[in-house]
Amino acid sequence: MSELVPAGKLPAPNPIADDGDELHFCSTCAFGSVCLPAGVDKTALHELHMLVEHVGPFHADDAIFRSGDPFTAIYAVRAGMVKTHLLDDNGHEQVLGFHLPGEMVGLNGIHPAKYPCDAIALDTVYVCRFSFPALATLATKIPDVQQQLFRLLSADIGKAMQLAGDHSADERLAAFLLGLAERYAARGFSSTAFRLVMARADIANYLRLAAETVSRVLRRFQDKNLIRVEGRDVEMLDAAGLRRLARNLLPG
Amino acid sequence: MSELVPAGKLPAPNPIADDGDELHFCSTCAFGSVCLPAGVDKTALHELHMLVEHVGPFHADDAIFRSGDPFTAIYAVRAGMVKTHLLDDNGHEQVLGFHLPGEMVGLNGIHPAKYPCDAIALDTVYVCRFSFPALATLATKIPDVQQQLFRLLSADIGKAMQLAGDHSADERLAAFLLGLAERYAARGFSSTAFRLVMARADIANYLRLAAETVSRVLRRFQDKNLIRVEGRDVEMLDAAGLRRLARNLLPG
DNA sequence: CGGCGGCTTGAAGGACGTCAAGATTAGTGG
DNA sequence: CCACTAATCTTGACGTCCTTCAAGCCGCCG
């Protein structure tokens, strides 16, 4: 999308948004596939750029939005990692997902018209804010944008269904690691060595396990030479072996 | 023994297709809220009606669509009950959901462009078929239609997330029964007595439990006078009590 | 009637959670 | 740079909920 908009001409409400390279920015965003291909209506495309608002930085434990906030926008993570979770009345946490750069957050707020969860920065996070009313309007003009929104929503259903299956701790953790690796790879990061930015307790909660179980399974994986763990850094040694463990979970 | 129903048989809300009356048809469909309100562009509304195709009857175990089929349409259940599930390579089943009259099926096929699951009739089923390309095109013309599609997709994410939580068998089953009651009520059927069209094994699979566990929990609920069970017919005796059991699952 | 699939009930075993105690790391101030 | 503390992570022992296995029951339909 960016070749249309000279770098610097884009109104960036927050000067801290530091990626002067608009093209690179788009290539890591969930709308990149809409924006980048040639042939898209140039004028409307410009409108998409206009409604994007760079926001950040957020720091660890900062909220991008909170449960109950009126739903006004969806967000693309630009840098850092975001956790979505909800807290029930007893303060019990339920982690819904982790969001890497290029991924969208907040889509599940459309229906109730309120965000149904908190979005929390796990480290230093920058996001792009897409006003949803504006985006929906734009979607009526650019079918590709509408299509992409449908795809993003539909994909989220699939992800959620995957979590819902009843699987062993080994399957869950193997699938989790493979999923992270794949998502990192898709964004141009190493898929063989990466950092688990979130705490063990968050992983455990997300996978519906106890933190202790996560510890034990990671150790078992390491003993089987599937991975190497050092604190929050993970090295994938035998992706095929992991895939074998997760086979019942991945192909859907 | 409180005999609310003569002859010992609970009334089976048998949702029968109400063909012919277009208005009534709309009132039981997920797009009813779009179609019925006055003020919607009459011409476009007519188009929505035009792209609807009534299909059926399907009989128990018939497939409305199958996993891997190219995604071409979404379906509104008009009568009967539909189960969506997927079968892994080992023939292991995973039930994704049960769909009552007025509810949509197939939305999760948008992203992969193939249906990611089978949709199976549990009894005699009639559906409305919405060609998705046509619907998407229409959505660009009628914002309300687009909005409704977004809402439906977003709501599905919420439903899936609910399943994903880690909850006890009691919580799951209580929430399941309350959810069914609520959905029946929303469609004008009795919310205090209804029929579990699906087999115990299906319920169990859906809730990620063993069939035996479902049996045992239902019996326990009955012993506690929360419900009355007779084969596949259920009577809700103490919805408040059930809600108390499911409290950790519902408000999420 | 007799057989078959779905449902129930009981007993035993396993996977994971909980509890409790260390070990390691990170964060802070001297 | 080094205490010192607090948080996070690991490891072990034990308990529990649910599954698994096995048998018997019920309703249904040939």
C-alpha cells in the first residue's frame, strides 16, 4: 500500500511510531495482502492508510483496551507481543491468545459491541489502530478489504476451535511451539530459535494446564531432544518429532 | 412426581419448516434482524431473498456439506438440528457444535476457502443456502448485511472461546443445558422442556468428556432436582441452580 | 422374540492439578 | 559490582477428577 504514500506524508499521530519505512510496515500487517498487490483501487487504498493510527509504545502490563470498553477499533500489532485475556469476578484469569507483530487483535469485540477481553502488552508494544466504523465503510467500497476482514474473523474461529479440542498436555505444548515457530517464520523471524515472551503461567493458562505441567512437559521435550530450553528462550531441534506429537491437533 | 406433561412424554419441540410464508421464514433466520426492520432498501432486500435457496429435506446422518468441499455458501438452519464435526485421520470424531433453527452453519469455511468440517443432519433438516460470493457482494451494497455477517462471525469466535475454557464436567453440562434452553427460547420454543436430539456420545464429544461422564452428571443433576431426564427429553427444574453451577463459564 | 445400538452403572487406573519446598532469575539499591 | 529481595521457574509427593474398561439394561425394529 505504501508505494502510494511517500514516507513521512502519512499523518502519524504519534511520533514514536518509528518505522519510517511504510512499505515494510505494510508487509508485516494483516492487511498487507490487501494493500500490497497491485491493481487495488488507488484512491480507496489511500483511504485505508488515512484511517490507520499508529499508537505506542505500550509497556509490559499496559492495556491496549480493556474488557467492557466500547468497541471502536481493531488493532494490528506492529511490534512486541500482546496477550488477550479475561478476568472473571473472582479474579481468575483466562488467557485467550498471544499476538505477534502482523496479527490482529480485537475482532471478537464486534458482536457484543464491547471488547470481551483485555489486551495487555507483554513487552514494549506498538500497534496500528483501525477505526472499525471507518473500516467497515471502507469495506463496502473495497471488496478486498471486506474479504480480508471476513477471512480474519473466520480464521479466528478456527484458532479458537483448535484450543477447544481435548488433547494431552504433550499435544498442546507441541502444537503451541510449532504454531509459534510457524507464525514467527511467516513474519520473517527465525522459526528455529525464539523467545517465549510470556510467563510460563501464561502459557499454562492459555493451554488450560497448570504451570507445573508446562515445566514438566518442556523438560520432557528437552530430554527427548525435541527442543532446547533455556529460561524463556527455545530452540527447536526436532520439528518433525514435535509435529508427530501434535499430529492430532494441527491438521484440523 | 410432578407431571407437567400428560402421558409421561415431554413435549418435543419439533421445529417444522414453515414454507410459503416468507415473512415468518425471515423471523426464524439469522438475517431476520436485517430483513424485518422497515427502512431497509426494498430492492436490495429483494436481492437477498433472491439469493436464498431452500434446500432439503436432509435426513439423519445426511451431510449438508463435507470437510474439504469448496466453500461456496453458508447455511441457515430452517428446521431440525445440524451437527458440525471433523474426523481426523484415525476416524476420531470431534464435534464442533449443534445448530438449531435460525442459526448459521459454515461461516468458518471462509478463511481456508474450504469447509473445515462436516455438517451433518441429526434429524430431518431443512436449510436455506446463501451463496457466499453473492452474499458478500450484497454486503457491499447493504451495510446492514455486512454488519450482520461481521456480528455472526464475531459471535462464533466467542462461542468457540467458551468451549476452550477448562471447566469441570458439571460446569460444562450445566452451561450446555442452559445454552440450549436459551437458544430454544430465542426461537420461540419452550426453554423449560426440550429434546436432546443428539446422542449422549455427541454431547460428550462436544463437551470434551466421556459419554459415561455425561450420563453420570445428568443423573447427579436429576438427583439434585436440577433437571428431569427421560431418555433424550429434558425438563429444566431449577435453572437458577444450574446457573450457579455454570457461573464460571457463562459470564465469560 | 431376539438382536443391536444407545444408555447407564460400577470398579480400576491414569493424567493432570494441587500443595509445598527449593532453585534460579530478575530487579533494586547500596 | 555486589548483596538482597521478590518473582518466576522447577521438582517432588500426593490427591482428584475424569477416562477407560467391563458388564448389564433399556428401547427399538426387524
